[in-house]
Amino acid sequence: MHIILLRHPAKLVHLEYANLDNVVLISPKSFKKDNDEFFYENHNRPNEVYVDQWNLKKLVTVMREISLKHSIDSVSTLAEEDIEMVALLREFFLNTKSALMTDFLFRDKYVMRSFLNGLLAQPDFSLIES
């Protein structure tokens, strides 16, 4: 299964030209109506998952659910602002964990808890930025 994290409406990135077989598109819930209209017109519809929050914690949870049902072959994004998050998700779910990822998980508690959430008991948490 190929995972595409798409934080923008599908029509903005011309997905009508892509082969969407064996693809799960993860998008913010706010784009569901736009994507429904877009994919209805183009008849080339991937599997879709819509999330109410666009953050690492939620995306790890969704991808863990997908990984229990399907083998994940790739994780990608079309949004520059999500490249680092996708790199972490790719390393974790494709089992290509590097020393860099281990160091990052150790250093950043939000990232560490996001990946441990659902595996080990965690208090409810969120990212606070200043």
C-alpha cells in the first residue's frame, strides 16, 4: 500500500493523472467535500482516510491502523511543510530506522510519545509551540 499525505485539496495537485491503485490518501477532514466532488468527476479514486487533526500524533495512529491491515510500501507527500514528518513516518513504518531517527525520538518527547501512543500507555498530550 502506498500512503500519500495530502494536506491540500486533491484538485490542486492534479491527481486525476496519477495511478491511484493501491493508494491510501490521508487528508484533513475539511477537504472531504472538495475531494468527493473531484474524484466523482475523475473516476480515479484512491482509498481515503480523513483526519480531524493534522499532526504527528494523529497521523501515526492512522498509519498504525493501516499497517495492521496492509503492508506499507511507501509514504510520501506533496506538501513541502510535511517532508520532515513524512520522513519520520517512512522510517518508522518501513522499518528502516536509522540512528538519526533514534536520536530524534530520544530528543523530542512529542515525537517519541506520538510513536509510542497506542503501544504503551501515554497520558493525553499535544504539541505546544511558542
